[in-house]
Amino acid sequence: MEASIYNQIESKVKRSKPGKLILPSDFKDLGTSTAIRKALSRLVEQKVLVRMGQGIYVIPIKDKVFGDVLPSIEEIAVLLAKKEHVKIMPTGLFALNKIGLSTQIPMKMVFLTNGTKKNIVIGKNALVFQPTTTKKLAMIGSISSLLFVGLEELDLSQLSESEMEKIISLLKKEDPKKLKYDLKLAPARISDFVIKNFLKQRV
């Protein structure tokens, strides 16, 4: 019976495109969770799959020069969100790093989500899905949304002059309509700070 389950899973995996994320739940209809885990472990041993973290596998992209090419943690987050049909948005230091306000690359990458909480260890890094309000995920500016959720992690009274200048530069790049929309959704502490220091007017 387990051999049959393995053969079915192997067949499905080998028909899939390189780079695809594989979860045990993809094969729920084929057998028990124990049999599925055993089959996936066997495919890892055969180098058909790479185990990225607990319950997360990927079909590596084979490159003649670099060997197995694996997705980044951010790419895994995007693929995982797509599979589970949930929204995600970078937050904290990771959000600030993405827009160039911080040079730090955090070991823990935190994403806000409308899905369930997840904490996945991938190598020396961690991927966290943190449930949040619909309001935060409704922000639409590619810059302002990341800036506002990132600023929540900081002591705004301690920002340096160069950081303030970077924030001005970032806000100038954002579509004014999207900025105005996101300010209405941002926490009062953040919107007040932005209006007072950068917009100098009521929004």
C-alpha cells in the first residue's frame, strides 16, 4: 500500500515544474500523513526534493554551473501564501530593508497575514506569518505600506537626520493618492508623525 502511495507521489512530483513548493497537504487524498511523510523523505534522499523546513519541500532548479538553485526565504513566503490563498505583507526590519531605510537583513523575516500564524525555521533563518487586521493588509502603496508597518517597530523620536531625509525621499516617490489612502489606514502615531514631519498639512 505504501509503495503505491510513494509511486503516486513520485509521479506527481516529477510532473511538476522545478521551483515548485511541495507540502504534505498536497497529497492528502493519497494516504495517511505518515505514509506521505515517508514518501517525501524518500524523495529527499533521492535528491528529487529538498527539505527547506518542517513540512516544506521544493523541487530544485538544476543549473549546470550552480547545481541546485533553491528559492529565497521571501520566495518561499510568497509561494506558501499563494498555495494557502492568503495575503502577506513584509513588516518590521524586513519591510524597512526592502525599501532601503535599513541595511540590516534580519534573521527572522516577519510577514503580516490574514491567514494562520506560522513560525518556520529554514536553515539559520526563520519565516514568520503573523496574523493582523484587514486594515493593515488593505494598504496599497508599494512604498508607503512597507514604510508605515516598518516604522511601527521604531522609536520615532530617535530617528537620525539621515533616516529622516531617506523617509522624505521615499515619500516623494510614492503616488500621492496611494500615500493619502494609506495614511488613513496607518496607526495614529505613524500618520501623525508623517503629516507633522513631512507633509506639513492635514491629509
